[in-house]
Amino acid sequence: MKIAVIQASSQAEKNELIYSTVKKYASDSEVINFGCTKDEEIKYSYIEISVLVGLLLSSGAVDFVVTGCSSGQGMMLACNNMPGVLCGYIPTPQDAYLFAQINDGNAVSLPLGEEYSWAGADNLDKTLEKLFAEPFGQGYPKSEAARKLEDTKLLKRIRKASQVTMADLLKSLDKPLLDKVLSKKDVIEYIVNNGKGEELALLIKK
């Protein structure tokens, strides 16, 4: 599995913590850090990052994204507006485990601006540990696993039927927003070189 780490610029100081923790608990996966870091001159809002999350997943360049913003809620909502993205809000280890096992999504959003004393960092560590503790999509509780997994499949089918493609979404975005998103060169170059969606890659190159 390829996992991308990318969060809003407002929480750039947490980037290295997120990246190192994901690498620790998803040790069998390739983890790619796209920032945003404190050293980046251009600052990106959670909405702009959500479009990049959509591009990374829709292109097939990565399989999963760990992201976040100050509350975690805004990023989760914005990501869930992107075609093909099923993003969970995981403020606690229990939420992380249940999302991975029941909802089997492809992105998670962390609350990164709340209570980040030692306890906050410890909670993030335990949350990501639980997220990657077992293979995704096994269902929970085990006695209800089959029903839960069927519900998840139905949810994904309904979401797909109700959404436009990522390529069509890009065409509808205002130019200033699209230009800002495409200015994140590390993400865009990675998608062009590793993505599987030819139409998406052509749009991005333009």
C-alpha cells in the first residue's frame, strides 16, 4: 500500500510527527510525505489540500491518505466532497479502529490543533497505531462483520453513483483555486509520474 501524508499549512509543525508515526505503524507500506512543512513558502488551506487528496487518490498514485487540520472536521468534510474519497474523522484510537474495520475508507483526518500537550501527541500515536493495527475492512464486531461489510459496499456504490469524476471536477474549479492547487509541485509531479489516470494527468499538465 502507498500512503500519502499531507495536512493543511496551519498545522505544518505537526507534519514530521504525523509522518514518523505513520511510518512506524504502517511499516509494510510505502509512506510519502507531501507536507505541508514549515519550510514551504506557499501556504495551503484545508480546502486546497482536500483537492490534492482527491487528485492523489483518484489518479491511483496512492492508495491511502493521512491528513488533518486544526479541528480535523473541516478537512474530513472537504475530502468527502472529492470524487472517490471516503474520509473518516479519527480523534481517538477507537474511532480509528472502527473506521478502518467497518468503513474501510481511503483517507483519514486528524484533529491537530486541539490539546497538543504531551497527551495530544500520545493520543495521535495511539490513534495511528490502532488505525494500522489490522488489515482494513474486516468488519466489526466479528459477529456482525458480514452485514457491516455489505453496508460499506453499498455506501461506496451510492457515493460513486452520486459523484462526478475528478477530471470533471477539475474543469469546474475557478482558475485561482486550480492554479493554487497545481502550484504544489511535489504532489503534481508525483501524480504525473505515478498516477494511472491518463485524462487526469493530461489535465494537470495543462
